[in-house]
Amino acid sequence: METLDYLIVLLYFIISFSIAFFFYKRAGKDTNEFFLSGRNLPWYLAGLSMVATTFAADTPLAVTELVAKNGIAGNWLWWNFAFGGMLTVFFFSRLWRRAGLMTEVEFAEFRYSGRPAKFLRGFRAVYLGFVMNIIIIGWVNKAMISILTGFFRIDESIVFFYVFAVMFIVAVYSALSGLWGVVVTDAFQFIMAMTGCIILAIIVVNSPQVGGMSELQNKLPETVFNFFPSIADTGNAAGTMVLSLSSFLAYVGIIWWASWYPGAEPGGGGYVVQRMLSAKNEKHSLFATLFFQVAHYAIRPWPWIIVGLASLVLYPELSENQKGLGYIYAMKDFLPTGLKGLLIAAFFAAYMSTIATQLNWGASYIINDFYKRFLVMNNSEKHYVFVSRIFTLILMIVSVLITLFINRISGAWEFILECGAGLGLVLIMRWFWWRINAWSEISAMITPFIILPILKALQIEFPTTLFIIVPSTTLVWLLFTYLTKPTDEKILIEFYKKVYPGGKLWKIISDKIPDAPVKQNFSSMFMNWIFGVILVYSSLFTIGKIILGNYSDAIFYFVLIFISLVVITKNLNKEGWEKLLE
């Protein structure tokens, strides 16, 4: 890189830190301000922050690898989560905001009762906020190290220090500014990251070696550009993602509702719930989550997909395990001075937005649901904010140590989906069925860890494992639900009064509340979910067809977008949606 490139990267760091430091005083009042921005986030900041967090440093490389191996259809390995995402938008976003909790983990004692509820809250706080969090941060660190090593050809032992220095900067501004600083820097970093990725895609596809989009289509098999996977009993076939029927059913019919996965939890979870709880009101919560789903699935992937397709022409010699490096090579080979620095800064932006959210979110679990709840109770808010900052730095230090021991995570997403298989239905039904208790959730969390080793010993592989784990886990948590005592009626009544989820499965409780809130319009919510899914995929395909020059198909999908928006808007207006921004 030239001097100008380094100056651009330096300028990016100065701007990011300045934005975060600006919010230092605004974040220091209490834990509500520090972790939830005083519940005053507008929908566009909350939504942008969600999208920015899911844009990690290795995301473009992962999408490039999927496309290079299986064509555009390879992205269905994560596109299927849009079904569950839209379920969160229309069924759960407003319920979470009404609950008014500090974290998702706090839900355990808000909804359940007794010692099992206390155990569930404490366990999930440590398990998610500390154990899972530092592993995620460690893997993101490792990905950033791999990117810089591949780009600059610097020895990995030296690159470690560069990445850890950046992480220290992120930890400092996260500890200083709280969520307000995190979400505003997220917005800036996301815009910058996407700008860099779009510029790279335009330059690469129009390079002499590729010759434009039409020439790219001539140089590659037609099957590479298919939006839908082929369903067959054979393996991968020449650039087309070929799925067995069982695999297709697992991806589209099971995973999105049955398995727990960070950022795509059934019913919402993690940093997505944190942003929903931080929104101004339940309408802003809904719209932020809707914006996130559309931007995440429909808009964001296309610059990466284009580079992934071009890499097949530019770097045909790359092996199966090196396909993702095509993105890094494209950056090195085709970006001029200045733009090269911009894209490196964009990668740092993607990295920093993810790390900042993980640190703030993880600290919120440790402080609110473990330290404040079980260790040091009834202290001042000033004390808890101070300790929050200390724990933010501790999370950073521990994750640095974990990074040193991470060499490779193969199939990590499959492992996580298997370990959370069957839990998703509990996370959904706990809102709409009074009989779900803490033991339901505990048993659903433990059962997959018992079944999975047995299946691996029998050499049953993913996704076939889901057809065994999901029904087995469901049977176990149903048995525990009926064999253990229900949640105390007082807790159930208070929960219903505050959240009023509605539905016949709450009738035994709602009948005991004389002034029970108005029932939910489930038919309208279900219709919005269907058309929300159509909206996401139609937006995804419209943009793709325009890029590929297939304008007749683009018009068809655009009509579906219009119809979906009309239906959703009409249904939401009946609930006062037109007053959203008041």
C-alpha cells in the first residue's frame, strides 16, 4: 500500500474514535443508558446497527467461497434464515419492546418462577455473554488476521499485534460510550464498508480480464447464475448447488424455526433483542427489525456475490479450501492507490462494528444477569456502569487469549445449529403458551448435547442429524413441561398484563384478568409474515436480475415487492402505523 492508503486508514480510525468519544457523557448515567441508550434509539440507527454487526470481517470471504463453490444458489445455506427473521419482525419485535427488559437473558425470571428460573438466567448469562461471546470474538479476530496476512503477506505473529491494537481501540470506545456510541459508529462503519465493497465489485467486474457482466455470464456455466438450488440425489455438479431432498427440507423447512443460531435466533435473541429493547417504542422496534431483514438478506450480499463470480474467472487455480481468498486477491490486484486504503478501512469497519457490539452485548449479560443479580446487589448505578467498563475490557483480554489457540473452525455453523436443534420451538412457544416453564427451556438446551455425540459415533452427518435431534429434543422438553410444576400463576398474570401476547393458549390465564388487553390479530400478523418473506426474497431477486441484465424477470419480482408493501402497510396502518415517527 502507498502512503495515501495508510492515511485513509488512519483517518477512518480517527473518525470512528471521535464519534464514539462524543457519546461518552451520554453513556455514563446508568446501565439503562449504557446498554440500551435510554431506550431511545430511532429505528434507522437500531436497524443499521443490526446489519453492521452481522457484517463481520470474514463475511465477504465466506460469501465468495459459497458462490465460487456452488454458484449464487450456494447462499441458500444462510438465505433460509429470512423465514425466521420475518417471524421475529411481526410476531416478536413488539413483544420484546413491551417487556421492557434489560437483556434477553432477563426473560428467564420475567416469564418463569422459582430456582429453575434463577439457574436458567445465571447459566445463560455466563454461557452466552462470556463463553460463546469470547469464542465468536476470537474467531472474528482470527478472520481479520487471515485477511491482513493474505493481503500484506506479513508474518502472522506480527499481524496479531495489529489486530489486537485495533481491538483495544474498539474496547476503549465501547467501554466509554456505551450503546449510543456503538450504534452511531456502527452506522458510519457499515456505510463505509458497503461503499468499499460496491466500488470493488464495480472495478473487478469491469476489468479487462472479466469484461463486464454480460461477458462474465458468457465465460461461466449458466448454472452458476441460478438463484435456486437443484434438488437431486447426487453431489455438487459443475457450479450448481445440488441438494438432496432431505437437505433441502432441512434448510427451508426446519433450521430457521427449530435451531438456535447467533443473530438468527427463533423469536429474536442476542444483539437483535438488545436493539429492539433499545428502540423508542414498539413501532420503532418493528420497523428497525424489518429494515434489518431486508438490508441483511436482499441488499448487502450482491457486491460480494459479484466478486465471487468474477473470482471464478480471475483465479480458477484456487483449490476448494482457498476459494474465499479470491476476494483478497481481487482487492490486491485491481484496486488503485487510495481505493485500496478505503477497502482495507472498510474491512476494519466491518471488524470493529462486530467487535463493539459483541463486547457491549456480552458485558450487558455479565453485569445485568449475573453480577448485579447474584453477586453484588443493590449497589449504585454509577458502580454498575464502572464495572461494566471493566468487564468490557476483561472480555477483550480473554478473547485475545482465546484467539491465540484458534487455528481453524471447520463446520462451526453446522455444529452450532446441531447443538441448538429443537430449542427454537421453545423460544417461540414461551411467548404464546402459558404452560412452558423454565424446565422446558433447560431440557431443550441440554438434550442436543446428549444426542449429538451418539449420532456422530454412528457417522450420521449434518443436516440429516436435524431430523433426529429436533423431534427428540421436542419430545424431551414436552415431557419435562408436563412432568414439572407450571410457572407460578402470579408471574404468568404479571407477564400477560405487561406483554399481552394473546391467543387461545393463554386463555386459562387471560380469563382471570378482568381488564385483559385487547387480543392480538394473529391472522393479520401471519399475513404480514408471509408477505414479509415475499418482500425479502423479491427484493433480493429484483436486484440480482437487474445486475444480471434480466429486466423482464426483475419487473416481475418488483411487482411482488409492490404488492407485499401494500399488504403490509395496509395491515400495519390499522394498528396506527402511520404514526410511526411521532
